[in-house]
Amino acid sequence: MLSAESIYVNASGKEILNGVSFNANPGEILAIIGANGAGKSTLLKVISGDILFKGNVFLNGKKLDAYKKNELSRFRSVLTQSFSLNAPFKVEEVVMMGRYPFFNELPTSGDRQIIEEAIKLTGVEHLKEKVYTELSGGEKQRVQLARVIAQIWSDTSVGEPKYLFLDEPVSSLDILHQHKTLAIAKTLKQKGYIIITVLHDLNLTAQYADKVLMLRDGKVLAYGSANDVLNRKNIFSAFDVHVSIVRKEENSYPFIISEPLCEKNQEWDQAVLEKNEIE
């Protein structure tokens, strides 16, 4: 289990996160959403152990700062928005980088099997022998997903749960691979992984997230199940955009349709909002 308590982050005198608290459990996808600048990526960096913060983060009952970096890397992997690599590594070699915490000089047969499984799971078998720097942006993103999955691939029914942190994992992908990526996350959560991801697409959030943490200006605006958080009032409060919510009996999730901006919509009646007439 991951537990974050009263997280504060300040940078250059600006408050980036203000008192953020939440939990994430094994077998769960938690989506962090909010407008640009809300603090989503900063929060992911906090729980990844990449930046300084005030507050507490616990992983498996132990404080985050009590772990050594090489210890963390054995059960927690992070897909960042950018991964700079200029050397002419082949795709298979890039995925192998995910296993570096587990071998000194040469990968074992077990490491190679995990690499193959991660490559197969992410559907990049046809890219194995290609040079990474020659791939498209979407192909690179899928290869990086294979790398971070290879890093923590294991039978999570044995031992402590594993954590996969994803910062905008579908930003460069076409619609098919957006769904494939989040379907992989769903497969992993069913195996007991803890998945925490930053997403922008509200409909993908509704379809794949078990819990949603909605941020506004570095504070928690709403936190709970996707069905509870993704309503018209919360979405307007977070994004300043009006939406319609469509619910179909055959679906367990809502479908969110954004309305075009116009002068009338920008002049929002705060009295209506305060009376909770927007649901």
C-alpha cells in the first residue's frame, strides 16, 4: 500500500503542492487528473522519491526516505514524460535497461525471459532489432513502457506489492495504443500491482481508473471512485469547462462530452455552483 500524508512542495517561492493526502492499494489503478499546472507530475515525482517535499510517503508500511535508491528500483518503476537516449541502442537493449537493478554484468536467463515477456505484453516484438532513436514518438513510448514493466515484472502474489508510476503514458499514442496501454495497466493491477498514473483524457480515466485524485492549484479538489469524482461540478471546478455526462445502462462508467466555449458558459453562475445544482 502507498500512503501519502500532507504533501507540500515549494519551488522558487511558489507553492506547487499544498497538503495533498491519498492512499493507493494493491490491485488498483489511481489516476491523478487536473488542469495544466495543477501539480500532477510534481506529485508523481514526490511519491517516486525524485524531489524534496514536506510530509510523509509510506510504501509497504515503510517511509519513502528510508529506502535506498537501488532498493526502491527493485519494486517501483517510473515512466516519465521524457527519456533522453542518443546512443544507437536497439529496442531490446533499451528494454533490458529495466533489469539493470538485478544483475551486475550480464543478464541471467530469467532476466532475458522477463524482457521477452515485457516486449510481448507491450506489442513491440516487431521493433526488437530496430534502433531506438529511429522510432516514432509513439513507438518510443511503448518501448519505454516495456522497459519499466520489465523492471518490476514478477509474481506479485508472493512478497510485497510492486508499484508502477506512469506520467502521461498515452500522450504520444494513437487511440488504439492508448487503450492497449491502459489495458496493460489493468492487467497488471489484476495481478496485484499498484498503478498510479497521470492522465489528461477524462473518458480514459472514467473507463480504466478505480480511484481518481483530482487536483486544482496544488490542492485536492476531489478524491474517490471514478464515478463519484467525475461529475459536472468537479470537472468545471478543475478545468473551467462545462461538460455533459452520459450514462448508459450497459456501461459501469460515464461518458464525458465537453461543451464548446462561449460567452454564456464563461459567465458561470456561482450561485448555482454553490447550491450544488450541478451534479
